[in-house]
Amino acid sequence: MRPVYFGLAVNVVLVLLKYFASANSISASINASLLHSLADLTVSGLIALGVAIQRLRPSLRYPFGFGRAVYVTGFAAVVIAVAYLLLGAISEGFNRLANPVLEVTETSRHLTYISLTLNSAVLADAVGRAGGQVSTQHSQPPWPRTWQIPSGTSQL
């Protein structure tokens, strides 16, 4: 039970730290990380709730107890987390499409040119090697020479 509450406390600290980082940044990855941590916090909270419910004593209405409460809250946590992340990602994507922020530095431009040059050289080398292999493969007949019928034998 301690690991559940410890994980919940760590997730609270992570959400707070990522919120402050997100408030001071325009990075989409930091915002996505904040959404991920919020989903983790939701899952941890629901699991902690399930563990707390599981410890309740059986009642007249539930004579077999609440032993499966963790499974129910775990399933609910997964459904909520997936829905939350999906909606957050979709809304963030539409927001970025509507209001693009493009920052191209000189370094990123040079790295792009170097990458394109190296990729073009590798592609040209691969095409050149493949072309040479294709032309040499058909210089010999496709069947072995041992398949030829020796002279002087009768054919059917």
C-alpha cells in the first residue's frame, strides 16, 4: 500500500514541476509531457482509491467484500487516461495547426542541409550498387550448363 501512495505523491510533484515548466515555455513536447503526467496522476489517484475501498469490511449489501475494487478502478483509470490523452492531443494538434510557431535558426538550417546531402549521397551509392548487381546477374544463362542434353543420345 505504501508504494501506491508514494507513487501518488511523486506524480503530484511531477505534475507541479511540469506545470511550472510548461507555463514558462512554448514547447509542445513539454505540454505533452504535462498531459502525460496528469494522466499518470489520475491513474495513481484512482488506484489509491481502489486500494482504500478494497480495505473496507464486507457489508450486508456486499457480503463478499470489496476485493475487486482495484480492478474496477484500474479499468476506469485506463479509460479516463486514454480519453484524456486522446482529447488533449487532438486539441493541442488543432491549436498548433491554427497558430503555428516556426522558429528556424541558422544551426538548424545547416544541419538540415548536411543531412540532406548525406542522405542523397547514401541513396546515390545504394542505387549505383543495385544497378551494378542487376546488370551482372543476367550475364549468365539462368539454368546450369549440366542441364544440356549430351550429343549422341536419343530424344523422346
